Amino acid sequence: MRSEQNLLQDVLKKEEFEVYISEEDIHRRTKELGRQIADDYEGRVPIFVGVLNGSFIFLADLIREVPIDCEIDFLKISSYGDEKISSGNVSLLKALDCEIEDRDLIVVEDIVDSGLSIQYMRKIITAMKPRSLKFVTLLLKERDNSIAAPIDYVGFRIPDKFVIGYGLDYKQKLRNLRAIYIEKESNVE
Ligand code: IMP
Ligand code: MG
């Protein structure tokens, strides 16, 4: 049977990654975040907004840990393409479908890096007059120059290195890894 290690080795012939957050740790932390969100939104019906593509796995796991009525929608913004560094430009590729005026919105991100994506979404969503707007991210890269603050719910704070797996891609692949892998020291440019 093919394992997660096979998948990594087949696709990443030269690059080296190592497990950074295990499947168990992701699920433990997701449960904690879910409980916290359920407490904070008791009596309300929030809309979870998944940011495509990266957050679809985290969103799916997170909402199953939030035992209150909720809805979901998705938006898609431009990504890094096949590069590891952000182009610095963010644009909207798919808008929200639902009516969000006077609703409680929780935007779900896989990872916040420069903060440009969050800043962009905050601007376009605020213009649609939701009742409230909060952000949850599984991973927050520790960078001096991030413009993301404040993020309301953070799963893990991680160093400023490239990570893959659990929804996060490298050249569009490896989103299906169960754990989160980090680029080894020697590979950081
Ligand atoms: P930001 O706009 O710089 O905060 O970038 C956020 C987006 O870039 C995330 O939603 C990811 O799609 C992508 N991204 C940032 N860092 C990584 C990484 O280490 N691995 C994979 N994707 C990343
Ligand atoms: Mg993303």
C-alpha cells in the first residue's frame, strides 16, 4: 500500500521536507478551536467562508468540531501560482454566493503569510456590511513584516518557512498529505 512517505518521495525528488505538525496534533488543535468558536457564537448562525483552494480540508474538519448551526460559502482569491513567494498582488477569482449583510462571518484560512490576502478580504467583505467579521487560520507565519493583525483564532504559529500538506500545496500538488511538512533548513533560500 502506498504511504504518505511514498507520495512525498515520488513528487519531491530533490526538495526535502520533514513532518512539522502531525495529523493528531492538527486534529487536537482543531477541536480546541472548534469548541472556542462554538462558545463564542452560541445562539448565532455564522457563515464560515473557506478561502479556496488551500483551506478546504481545514474548513471541513473545523466545522465538524463546531456543534452549532452554521452555513458555509467559499471565495477564491489569486494565489502564489507555482511560486513560493507572493506576487504581492491579490485579486478576486470567485466571489461569495450568499447574502452576507447583517450576518456573522468567519473567514477560514489555511495559512497567513504576508497578510496581504487577509487585508484584501477584510476590505471587500467589510464593504458588504456583515454584522461581524472574524478570521481563523490554521497556521500563522511569524514574520516581522506581516500586515495580518488581528487574526481572531490561530491554530499554530510557525517559522517563516515553506510548508505543505493538509490542503497546502507545492506547485498545486501534495494537498492530500495528512500531516503538515516543513522545508528543511538546508533548502531555505
Ligand atoms: P499571504 O497573502 O502572503 O498572507 O498568503 C496567504 C496565502 O499564500 C495562503 O492562503 C496560501 O495559499 C499561500 N501560502 C503562504 N505560505 C505558504 C506556504 O508555506 N505553503 C503553501 N502555501 C502558502
Ligand atoms: Mg490560501
